[in-house]
Amino acid sequence: MPDLFAHFASGYLVSQPANLRQNSPFLVLGTILPDILTRIPEIIFDRLLGIPVFHFVIIFHSPFCLLLSTFAISLLLDSQIRLAGFFLILMGSFVHVILDLMQKQFGQAVYMPYFPFSFETLQWGLFHYNASISLFPVLLLLVIFSWIMTR
């Protein structure tokens, strides 16, 4: 949960300048989209039904699959905001992927940023995978402060 909140906060805080504020929902959706596409199927199929799907759903953290997913989602938007929505959701999802690549995973890297051209995994290991737990209070205060200041 703290990791998902860290992604939400990254999208929300980046979208608070006045010229981006009206696009905040698209950026926030983009920053949580990769986890929605991977964690929900993983919880339902793997944890509840015992069907191992991790190696299938992890591709939804790759830019190529996020491009396709974002395109599909943008088709649900009104035609006047479809293009802007597409690019903003995609930008938010790429922010998510970059933040995840910065983490040091439990063991080996799990993210495949070059999929479908390569199954090579990558991690930069700049911070611990539990860093979002210690950052949670700070991010929560920043989000609350930003929300109060823009209202």
C-alpha cells in the first residue's frame, strides 16, 4: 500500500502547477496504472485461485504494454480530450516505471523495460524496496499540504 501511495503522490504532486492541475486525474491514473494492471490479476489469480500469473502480468510494467494499455484506455475518453489523456496517462505510467526501476528488488531484477524486444530484466538499485514505507508520512503531508494550498 505505501508503494501504491508513493506512485499516486508522484503523479499528484507533479500535476499541481496551475498549468497542469486540470490534467491531474490523467497523470495520477498513469502513475498507478502499472500496479493496477499487475497487482489486481496477481491477487485474484495467484493468491486467491492459486494460478501463478506473476510472469505473465509483470510485462504490464514494460513501456510497450503500457503504450497499448494506455491507448485502449484513451479510447474510452471523449474525442476532444482523447489525445491529451493518452499522452498524460502514458507519461504518468512511465514515471511509475522509472520509479520502479530505481528500486532494489528482493533478489533479481523483475522488470523488463525492453519487452517485447528483449526479456532482459533491469534494476538500478538506487533505493530499497521498502523506502516507500519510510517516505509515506512525508508524502502524505506533502499531498495534504498541496491539496489545501490549491483549494
